[in-house]
Amino acid sequence: MVAQEMSSPPLVDSPQHIPPQRVLLVTGLLGAGKTTALRTLEDLGWEAIDNFPIRLLDRLLETEPGQARAESGVDNGTQLAIGFDTRTRGFDPQAIIERVKALSARPTLSVTTLFLDCGGAELERRYNETRRRHPMSEDKPAASGIAAERDLLAPLRRWADVVISTTDFTTNDLQQAIRQQFGAISPSRTTLTISSFGFSRGTPPLADLVFDMRFLNNPHWDETLRPMTGKDAPVGDYIRQDPAFAEAFERILGLLLLLLPRFAAQGKAYVNIAFGCTGGRHRSVFMAEEIAQGLRNAGFSPTLLHRNLAARGANLLEGAQAVQV
């Protein structure tokens, strides 16, 4: 649950009219989910750096005009997420706050601090589950180290722009919370692929959704249409005449328009949708083409692939399946 949120510094143009670089500082209690948060941010397009020495923060974010930043490899257009915790060398919460305040005053930077919190009992459970020793517990129980760390981090928690408590979160819950908080500033990175294939040559192993088009009338059994493919207009006209086509098309497209935004919200990087028929030349090709166009009309940008379209033996394979389906 997001416990606290304050708006980050306003986006103001630098003297060179360059938008400020967005920087997110990620910290919190050990075991609260910092690694998961940074990986999710990386999937959203941020450049993530973990366990970064805070004393070098000014050097990393140096933005003086004309000054190269070759050592860090980060440019002004990069969204940068920097993770640190009590294990970081020279960790001093009050000094960190003062340093970040000074950085936030720069018009070339937009700095936000995210603090990941978690209940003590849940952190104890996580440490017991992983059999790891809390770095601040020494020879005492994990609860002792957790309490000491919480006291040390109290100033940072009070000062942070965004606080997320992961006590009742699964890993997926935390990923979802990070996407909701910070995903809007990054474009969706879901790669959508629509493909056709022939069942006679096996189902695509990486397909997330498979639609079987063998319920439609088969152009293969029309000698005029047999040499053609689903990309040829006469084949398309033939398939459209099937009484089941129009309703099936609308229902499949409607299902995909429902599911694809939800896949993106869950952070799925790749979605592969496959349409199959017997040989992979007619019905599956035509439906894949039609669905891809329908998704383009809805604002998606699918990649279209026809796995078996150029296969030399496709006609023979389709004809060899003696059952007309």
C-alpha cells in the first residue's frame, strides 16, 4: 500500500531548454523488496544502479553544460534509478537528505525518493525463509537487527516522497505498485507478435494464445484457390463467406482488446498470439492478417509473421491430412 506521496520537483527547462533528467532514489529496509523494485523499473525503461556509493552521487549526476559523463555512461535523457541501503559505505541518512536537497535544487534534475517499508514480523519470516542473517543483528535474533535498522532509517522514511509498505505484498504485488507509480512516464515495452502456422508442423512453442482456425471452410479443397495463400483476395473472400467467420473474428478481436492492456499492466514484455490451420497457408494466414489490422486500428503495433507460408511442402502436407476440416 502506498502510505505517502508528494509530488516531485516541477519539470523546468534548463538554460539549454533540455528537460531535466528524472532520478529516482530507491532505499528502505533490507528485505522489503528493493531488488524487485529496481528490476521492475529496469523493465519500464529506467537505467538501474544498485548499491551505489552515495558519496559519488554528485559526480554521477554532474550536468554542467558541455561536461561529458563518460564515466557513468548516463545521459540527460535517461531515467535513472539508484538503489542504496544501510550496507552502502558511508551510509548516513541525514547527510543523504542534505545531499539530495542540494541536487533537487538543480533545474537540470527531477529527483524523487522511494522508501520501501515492511512490518517487522514479515521481515523476520522472510529472513527465516531464506536462512539469511540480518547484517545488523550480529549474533542476536533478526528482530534485533530489523529494529536497529528501522531506527537508523527513520529520518529517510519521514522525508521520502513515496513510501510503499510491502508487508502484505507478493513479488507480483510490488511489481504492480511500481508500475502504477512510475510506469506512466515510460512507454509500454510489450512486444506484440501475431503469427500463423500449420498444425501439421507443430504448434509454436512460445505462443501465449493459440487460436485454431480449422473450423472454417478450407480453401485448399477448391482447386482454383489451392495455389494461393491467405494473403490473396480470392482466398479472403472465400473465408469471409463462411457463416462462422464474422462472429468468430469479432469475438477473437474483442477478447484480445480486453487481454492485451491487462498483459501490459502486469508487465508482460512479450505477447505472442498464434493462429493455426492444417497447413498454415490459407485460413490461419488470413485470420492473422485480419486480426493484426484490427489491432492496428485499435492503436497497437503488432509484428506479423507467417511461419509456414513459404514452406515448400505445405500443400502436400495439407492434402495429406485426408480429413477435410
